[in-house]
Amino acid sequence: MRRVSVIGLGYVGLTFSACLADRGFKVYGVDIDEEKRQLISKGRPPIYEEGIEPLLRRAISSGSLKVTGDFREAVLGSDITFICVGTPSR
């Protein structure tokens, strides 16, 4: 199985993670926010994006999406890593 880590589980990272998991990837979703990680682990997205909740629930229940705060574990356990964190504007 192809393994991917996604750093940052905001609008872009969470949606990307759920879609990758739905397409058969093993995804490690990484975020520093413990409250956000807990919600996502329960299949409850902390953001609104149409259609994400059923994708997320399937990904969590199937084990294809693992949510963690451990960057090292995620990156070392992956074939590729995507960084999806907000960047400040000037």
C-alpha cells in the first residue's frame, strides 16, 4: 500500500488526506493541535467542506487515515510527505 504523510490538517490538508485515503492510500495526518486531532479521530471534521464528513468517517473507520501529532513517525513511515500549512501573507 502506498504511504503518504500530510502535515497540517486544516482546510487543504484534511480534505487532501480524506481524498487520498478514499483512493487507497495509507495516510498519516499530522497536526500540532490536540483538540483538532481528537475531533478528526472521531470522524468529526473541524472545518466545513462539502462532502468531507463521509470521506473522513470511512477513512478513519477503515484505518486508512491515522491522525497523529508525531511528525517523525509519520514522515519515516511514509513514501512521500506533503506540507499543507498556512503561510502568512505580507
